Amino acid sequence: MTALTVALLTAGDKVQKSNLEGLLQRHVDMAAEIKNLDTDLQMLVYENYNKFVSATDAIKRMKNNIVGMETNMEQLLEKIMSVQSRSDGVNTSLFEKREHIEKLHRTRNLLRKVQFIYDLPATLAKCTKSEAYADAVKYYIGAMPIFKIYGDSSFLDCKRASEEAIAIIIKALQGKVFSDSESIQARAEAVMLLKQLDFPVNNLKEQLFEKLEQFLVDLHLEYKEIRYASSGLGGIPVSASSSSHEASIREFAEAVRAYRVIFPDSEQQLFRLAKELATKHFEATKQHIKKQVSSTDLVAMLRPLSPFFRDSEP
């Protein structure tokens, strides 16, 4: 039994069971529904027709645009070919001049290098006079590749004069290393420059470490003097007395950091010196705390150690 048959049977049952008034009302309702359905159908047809018309117009516009685009692309291709042709012409006409300019540029750079080599002895002498040893070492190292290739022929005289000048600088740097008037940081910088010149700095290590240990002893004595001065009646405040001591510790830390680079096999010895400095300072501070110092003085007592630990980090 199909769905249509079932629907007809159901409708027949309703007709048999309904009275005349009910059937008339049902007729009116169905007529209204049919009218609404007709209206909806007309709207759907109208909307679909509008969409069809819009799609047709869009297709026409696309076709027209494509036709115009092909024309524009052809014109663009012609212009590109014209630009390329002119560019090739310019490159061809400037090729010889460009090669000549590049050749002149290379020649100019070569002449500058040659002039630098010829002026090197005088430059090193000026650096020696002004004690600009770092610049002198930089210039000499920069000229070494040329001296290795042409030092026995074209630049023989310049090489000899430069070696004589650098020998004077090496002696001056050695003097700075062992000069008691130089700061320990300046000595470390001098050793670094000597190492850049391939000077056997390991021969200086023992003497340098002796001076570093003596500097450590002087630091401890200086610290004791500051503590003694601050503990007397009407003594100088610790905050005012420790500034120079703090600078000395910073200098010691810079030297330790430099020596770690210069003498990588001496890290244990440097660590021992740093540990000794910290231990002595903490012990002296501990003894001073027992005398009931103020919090301000305690901070000033510990402050000198801060730059050492900060600057000595690996």
C-alpha cells in the first residue's frame, strides 16, 4: 500500500466522520493554503530568474574583461621587451667603462694597501711616541700577511723597519708588565698585546703571578687599615674609606679575568687567589661584626667584594 493510498484513505475517513460545516471550513483553509503556496512559488521563480539574469550579466562582463585583459597583456609584453632591449643596449655600451672603473677601483685599493705598508714604520713610531701600543699591534698584525708574501722582495726595507719598530714596542710592553707604577690591569693588557705578537708570555707567568699575589697582600693590608680607621673614636666612616679599596678589588678582578684568557692552564691558581681574597675579607668582616658595627658600615664593608664576583664570572 503506497503512501498516496494511505493519504486518500485517511482523507476519506475524515470526510465520512466530518459534518458539512467542517468540510466547508476545511475547504476554506485549503484554498488559503493553495493561495499561499502559489505566492511562494511565484517568489521562488522570480528570485531564481533574477539570479539567472545576474549570472548571465556576470558572464558577459567576465568575457569582456578577459578580452580587454588579453589586449593589455600584449601591450605590457611589448613594453617589457622594449625595456629589456634598451637595458641590453645600456649594458653593452657601459660594459667597457664598467670594466675600466672596476679596474681603477681595484688599483686604488691596492695603492692604499701599498701606501699603508710604506707608512707603517712611521705609523708605528708615532704610536710608540704616544704610547698607543694597542693601535700599533693592530696595524702590524694587519700588515703581516703582506710581509709574509712580499716581505723578502718588494717590501723588504719596510719589513725591516717595521720589525725594528715593533721590537721597541715589545720592550716597552715588557717594561709595563714589570713596572710597579703601572696598574695591574695595565700590566694584563700589556701581556695580551705581547701574546698577539706571538711573544712567549708563558716565560712571564711566574713573575706576573708573584706580583698578583703581592697585590693581594697589599689589598688585605689596605682592608685592615680601613677597618682600624673606622673603629677608632671619631674615625673616618667606612663608606668614605672603602671607595679606593673597592676600585683596587675591581682592578684585581679585571686582572684575574685577563690572566684566565692569557694563561688558560692557570685557572686553579687564579681560583686559589680569588678564594683567598674572599676568605680574608669575610673573616675580617666577621671579626668587625662582633664589635657591633652599624648596618650602614656593614653594607659598606661588604660592598668592595661585589665587583670582584660580578667581574670574575666565566
